[in-house]
Amino acid sequence: LQALLTTRETLVGLPLLPTPPTDLAALDALGRLLLETLAAARS
């Protein structure tokens, strides 16, 4: 669970890097999936 939290924090910082919009969209989708996973783990 801590690894997921760390990964989420890392993803939040990635959009600051020069990356194509498609990559940003993929990162956003992955971040949302991680948040949903965390929410499911807590319930």
C-alpha cells in the first residue's frame, strides 16, 4: 500500500517534465486507477 502511495506521489510530479500530451493522459488515467485501488483497499 505504501508503494502505491509513493507511486502516486511520483506520478503527480511527472507532468512537470516535458512529455507529450498522450503520455500525460496515460499518467492521469494511471493515477486515477491507483486512487481507485487505494479507495477499494480502504473499504
